[in-house]
Amino acid sequence: MKAARFDYVRASTAEMAVDALARGAVALAGGQSLIPLLNTRTRRPEVVVDVSRLPLTRVVQDGSTLVLGALTRLRAAETSPVVRRAVPLLAEALTHVGHVSVRNRGTVGGSVAHADPAAELPAVFLALDAVFTAQGPSGTREIDAHDFFLGPHRTALASDELLTGIRVPLPPPTARHGIAELSRRPNDLAITAVFTLVTLTDGVVTEARIAVAGAAPTPIRAHAAEELLRGQALTPDVLTAAADAAAAATDPVDDVHAPATYRRDMTAVLTRRALRQAVAE
């Protein structure tokens, strides 16, 4: 199929983009999510506003925060020395996002705003306690990652707001990370994926974060599992208990890719793997 007819507007400023969004347009950044939806006529907007030329591509460390422009290409963030040094979890997670050709075009903000519950970046930013900056007709506002994802392909962004940036508090230098993902083929969308950050002091967990993709209508944090890990050595029994708690936090559905019980069971398996990987760094 081909996309239904629509009017095309290229925004030269964020204000121009917001004005178009306020009149019912949809935003086009890298096009890796929107173009397929247009071509299958799942989305039939009257106006598409191209925001890809806006100057929202900076990648900098600002004190104890990593700042990403929403239009930063996935590949640019993946290969950025700043990202690799400041937030290794994010740099490694980006290698799991599609294939290189997709990452060359897709944007960090586009992946976030698309809010696919099986996508890597929403879960990673949830694990990192990221904050998203949105610009609308009345100015800018910040939205915590915990409040941003509302459901499959639904976010806290208003229809007339544009995601412009992402701020990521830097993990402690001693934090270790682990990633375990299940997909049918390498770089396919995850059936289930788990992202962990663990800080150890003398072999005891002082801080833990566990985020899961693909096992609920939104990415989730396994808070009960995190709390269970704090103050503990990562013994086999503790790992098993944390993995079971992470699986219990999920709310998967049956679909063509996997039954809900399989996703829940694999969440436990992948949580153990990701935690072991973090400890083995």
C-alpha cells in the first residue's frame, strides 16, 4: 500500500512545528516508525510536519547530567564517546535497536515518543530516571520517565507538544549494567528485554534498578525486585528471588509473538542473566 494523501510542512523552528501540531499535524523525525504506519494507512493524517531539520541534535554532559537532543540519530548516540563514557548502559542498549540502517535514520526522541512497549529505549530511560522536555504552545515542561509512558503508543505528550530533549542523571561511576534480550532474530523488536543497573560496595548491593520491556502495556520498573536486592549479596537465592519478583511485576498479553505466560517466565530468566552480567563486568 501507499500512504493516503497528506499535506507536507517542513518546520524551520520548534515554534513552527508546535503550531502545526496544534492544527492536527503529526511529527516526522527519522521516519522509522511513522512511515510504515503511513504506508499501511494505519495513520492517515491530513498534515505531516517534518521536524528533522531542527537543531535538536546535541549530545553533551552537563555536570552530572547527560543531555540529548530529541533529534539525535540513534547511531550518533550509540557511537558518541560522551554517551559511552557517561552512560554505558544506554550506549550498549542502542546496539540492540533495529539494524544499523535503522539507527542511521531513526532518532532517540522518535523512539521514545513512539512508545512501543517492546522497544529498548523507553525501558532504558525508565531505568535511568530520565526526564523528557516537551515544548508546546504555552512553553516548555519536563516529564519524568515514570509519568511519560501511558500505554502502547501512548505518552503524556499533548497532541500539540513536541519532544525536544532528554536529560539523564549520570549513574555512579561504580554502577554496573546488564542487558538480556529475547527476540526471534538479532535486532528484531524484543519479545522481552531486561535492563539492570547495580552498584556494589564490598560485594553488597547498595543500589539496583531493573526495567523490563515487552512484558506489560508500558515499560516497567520492577521496584519490588530492586528493593529485595538492596543490602544483599548477589547469591543464587537472592538472584532467584529478585528474578521471581521482576516476573511478578509484569502484565503481559498473549499475541502472535508469544503467550503471556512465556513472556512472564522469560522475564525471570532474563533478569537473572542481566544481573549476573552486571556483576561479572
